[in-house]
Amino acid sequence: MTPETYARLEDWSVTTLGVHHGPDSGFTAPELLMQRHIKGAVFGSPKHADGSVVTLTRVVAVGRFVQTKTGHWYRLGEPADAYRKFLSGIRPDWDPENPYAVRSWSKKL
């Protein structure tokens, strides 16, 4: 499997499955989390219909491509507009080419 064949997540955001930081945003800055999950609409997945909203199991490798603890790979498309707005308020240096900022202990791809 090559990165071009990974399922794609669109309209994605980072979540902690119920614990959120920020004023009623429902989002979390990825660098604040020990266990990060991504929620978004999936396309090109053999397990889900295109456009289905999924929450990934814990993310263990990050960058433009992310890997879950269960070993599945996804490529990140565009983040949700509301999440991008949330990030702009707390991360003015947010890089759309490397959209998933993390603590230094995470494996970056």
C-alpha cells in the first residue's frame, strides 16, 4: 500500500473522545494530548462508505499521513473550517503542509 492509496479524511478535527480544550469548541490542539484521535469524513476506505464520519483509534504516527494504533494509515485532506478557525486562535503558526502538530515524543512522518 502506498500513500496515494490510503483512505482520505476530509473535514477532520482532533478530538479526545469527550474531553475538549477551548471555549465550547469541541476541538483540541493536538500538542496538548497524550492520546489523540481524529474525526472526519472518510473516502476510499474498504470498510466505510465514502463520506461516512469516523473517529480513528488512537493516532501514533503523524504528519500529512497518520497511522492509528491498529496500524491503519490515512492521508489528511482539508481540516474542518471550524477546526481551522479554532487553530488560528491558538496556533497562529499552524502549517497546512504539516497540519498535525504534536509533542516532540511523537513519531513524525
